[in-house]
Amino acid sequence: MYQPSRPAYVPGMEHFQQPLRKSWVRRHYKLWWVLGAFALVGIVALIGNASSHPDYRDPAQLARAMKAQEHGAAASCAKLPTGTYFCTVADTDGTSGNYTVTVTADGKSYSAS
């Protein structure tokens, strides 16, 4: 018996045909908006959190902090093998100061001596 690959057209039966199905992405577009908004808020929060809590274990960030604290014209820091930092702060009048800096384990604060 012959079986056609598609049903034969019968006039007047158009309303019984199945509508074309949308893809999964198009059916769940609200979910994509929610996920996109959540990701955007997360990225903004991460950027804000990173900028508000500097990591003073980075010699460049530590040098900027020492410069701001001493109101100096320039500052540089280098990590010593002991884990502490040696920082030099130069002032605009030509004077300079050397500091041994200890940074906390989490990198969020330091003390200079």
C-alpha cells in the first residue's frame, strides 16, 4: 500500500493543520531577558566591588596608596623576599622617605614603619 511522505491536501481542512512550532529560544524569551538582566547586575556589582577594595599586595596599588598618604609627587614599592614591601615616597620639594610596609593576608590594608 502506498503511503505518501506528507498528507494529501484536502480542501477545507486547513484549520486542522498543526501550526509551525517556534524554537526553544523564541518560546522562552522572557527567561533570556531575566538571565541577561541578572548577568548585567552581577557584572556591575563585581566591577564596583573590585574598585572599592584595592588589593595592596599589588606593588602599583600600594605605591599609589603610599603616595596619597604622604601627598608625595612619586612613590614606588617593591616586594621583598620576606613578603613585606619596601616603598620610597618622593615629595615635590626633593625630600624622600623609605618605608617598610606590611600588608595583611587578605591584601585590604597595610601598615608602614
